[in-house]
Amino acid sequence: MFDSYLLGTAGLLMAGLVVIGAVAVRTAWLLPWLRYRTVRPELWGYGSMSFGTGMFLLMSWGALDAFGGTRVLHGAMGIIGVLMMTAGAYLQSRSARPRLDA
């Protein structure tokens, strides 16, 4: 019972991240605190969508028994989630200009 509430909350949060990424890809609109450093909003949007999807996979792979207890598929889903999060973080870092104060 608790897993469904937790999974629903995670789904809403990650869906919000994916929607913000899709808006950035489609219209090049960013949240106000991201506008200064982000040079390529479309690339940031793709990274945001990849990161949100990977995070949702990681958060849901233990809560759902979608594969009937197959350990290989459970492990593959976790690895895919980590790779998607890593790719999303990399794309988001490549979309921003370097910090000048460091």
C-alpha cells in the first residue's frame, strides 16, 4: 500500500521534470533561475527528460514486479536507469556555460 503512494509521488515529480524538459525542447523556455547559465535550452531539455525517465526507472524497479521475479531484467532495468540519469546529467552540464567565479 505504501509503495503505491511512494511510486505515485515519484511518478508525479519525475513527470513534472519530463514536462519541463519537453517545454524547453519545444519552445526554448527555461525556468528563471536557469536562464543565465544555460546557453542551449534544447540540449538542457533533452537532458532533463533523460534524467527524469532514468530516475523514475530507478525509483520504480523495486516497487513493481513487472518481470515476474526475473533477476536479470530487474538488474538491467536498474542499469538502464543509471545510464539514463548519467546521460541526462551530462547533457545538462554540456548545455550550460562554464562558471566564471570558480
